[in-house]
Amino acid sequence: MKRWGRELTACVPADLERFFLHAHLYGVLNMSYGPRGNLGVYGLGLVVQVQDIASGAMTWPVIVDRTWARKCTNDWEGAIPVCK
């Protein structure tokens, strides 16, 4: 899955975080982190989870309704299941 020419699936988490942080700092996107470290990008309705695999950690994007992106980063209100 690509957004703005950027791959979102199976990325190194730190690389994708830098991409979204840059957009956040320049006021393009609003984002925050939940208690499990999931990144929520509200304007896109995107929650980026991190999946541990044998070779390291990779990203796993989940598209949700824009109004739910903020709630999905908060485990108390609507955590996305970790099972795939």
C-alpha cells in the first residue's frame, strides 16, 4: 500500500516514523502514539502497528475511519487486535 509514493507495509518502523514525523512537524498531518507504540495518523484514518518477525520489526498499516484513528491508538477505547 502506498501513500504519497511511500510504501507503508513491511517497512522499517523508524524509517516510516521519520516520514510521518516530518509531515507532522510541517503541519500536514496530525498524529500521536498509543500505549503499545502504535502510530495514529488521524487525517488519513491510518494506524501503523509494528509486527516482530525473525529478521526484525516491520510495519503493518491498518486503515480505519478517520474518527477512529485516534481511538485505535488508545487501548482503552478500541484497540486493534494484535492477531492477524
